[in-house]
Amino acid sequence: MKVKKAVLPVAGFGTRFLPATKSSSKEMLPLVDKPLIHYAVEDAVKAGIEQIIFITGRGKRAIEDYFDISFELEFHLKFQGKEELVEKMREISNMADFVYIRQKEPKGLGHAVLRAKDVVGSEPFAVILADDVIEAKRSGTQQLVEIFEKYHCSVIGLEEVSPEDVSSYGIVAGKEIEKGMFKLDTFVEKPPKDKAPSNTAIIGRYVFTPAIFEELEKTKVGTKGEIQLTDAIESLSRKEVIYGKILEGKRFDCGNKLGFLKATVEFALHDKEINSEFEKYLKEVIKC
Ligand code: G1P
């Protein structure tokens, strides 16, 4: 069965970016000229995903407007003779079919994903966290979908992190069955450094069989007083095989200021329009 749907939880408050996120959404912060959420949708579309299911909350209207058609803007651009930009704007709303579900209370990632149950139905689906931006030849979701299509099992994107950082992630352990690919049996959400089963972290790309919903329904409040997706994966692993794959490419953790700034600099250095001027500028600044 093909993976055609992706769930993108976007209801978080983005507290690490306050006050910038007081009245607008963290997912709309731009890396050069595209908001974080655009990169997440691109990651899905490259994997053949046709429907994007956003789990939104209060103050997230900008995301809906971004993926909608803006007649006023198009009219204005046409009037100015900027046909190319009109095309570019249309391409955004044509990327996929977009569905919006509200998460009324911030009860955690597991709770957010469970809100998509009725729309996903009995199909496999991807989960993409927009904070994790991955620059790679094959998108993060694409790498996982390829494994799903081969083994028909849930599969999670992984990365080795430093021991100092394990408490910021879901940490897993298991048996390496081929280079970079694991059959997982241990899952702990944000363990302290001395309790972590490994340094292998879950990063924001997942493909699940629909059986995850049954586990999410039973999952009790866990770390940080929230319903954790990692806990539901742990209970699913007692019934179904769960694979983990160290993802190829470079990941930027855009959920914190430093990671976001690193991504901004690198994406600017890869942007054909501004990279040479920007590089010159960086060299000047560093010299001072
Ligand atoms: C979430 C997950 C965590 C995962 C992380 C990846 O945490 O709960 O398991 O490792 O995303 O970015 P968050 O960063 O939302 O606190």
C-alpha cells in the first residue's frame, strides 16, 4: 500500500522564539524566503504524498492562508506584470490537498497525531515535524517511505546526537540489521543523560501503519505531562516490527534559536540569488 497522507502537527506555541511567535506561528518563520512549513510540505511531496493533514490550533491562520490561493495578491502581481511570481504563488497551493484539524488543547505530540485518526483512516501515513529541516538528495520522508514500501512496517527517522543532547529527544535502541538501519525495541522520551539507552535520537520524520492510533488511544500522559508519540511507538513495538533509519543528509533543528540561525546561514549560502554577496558579507563580519 502506498503512503499518500502526511500529518503535520503545527499547534505548538513556539515559546523558544517569543516574542516573535506571540502573534504569529513559529512554522511561518522563514529560512531565506520560504517559511519552515513550506520545507516540511516539500519533504512530503517529494515522497509522493498527496494529502497534507495539518493539526492546527489558535493563532495558526497564517498557515491556512499560505497554502490557499490569494486572489488579491495574484491580481496585484498580474497588474504589475509579474506573471512569473503569480505562477510561483499558484504552485504553493497546488503542492497537495490540504486538510486542517484543530487540536483544541496542547496535550502533546501523541494527542496531536491522534486527532488525524478519522481523516487518515486505515492507511499508512507519514508524520513530519516542521522544526526538523533536512537538506538531502532524497527527502527525509522519501527515505522512510522507500523502507515502508519494502517491509510494510512502521519506520522512524534517526540521527546520532551527542550525550549532552539526549534529553531533548526521543531516544531509541535496537539491533542494527544493516548499516544505519535498526530493528527497534527500546523507546524513551527525553531521558536524562545517565538513563539514555543510546545516543540514537528520533528526528521529526515517521511513517506509521494505522495501528499506531489504537496505541495512541491507550497512551497515558507521560514526560512533561503530555501524551507522547514515543510512548505509543513503544507499545506498538510489542505488536509490530518497528524499523529505524539513520537519515541521509543534513538536519537543522529549527526549533531553537541557534539551530534556526545555522539553517538560515547555510540556506542563504546555497541561494543562487544572494550567496556570493552574502558570503562576502560573512567574511567581512568575521574579520572584525
Ligand atoms: C519531538 C518528539 C521527540 C523527537 C523530537 C524530534 O519532541 O517528542 O521524540 O525526538 O520531536 O525533533 P519536541 O522537539 O517536539 O519536544
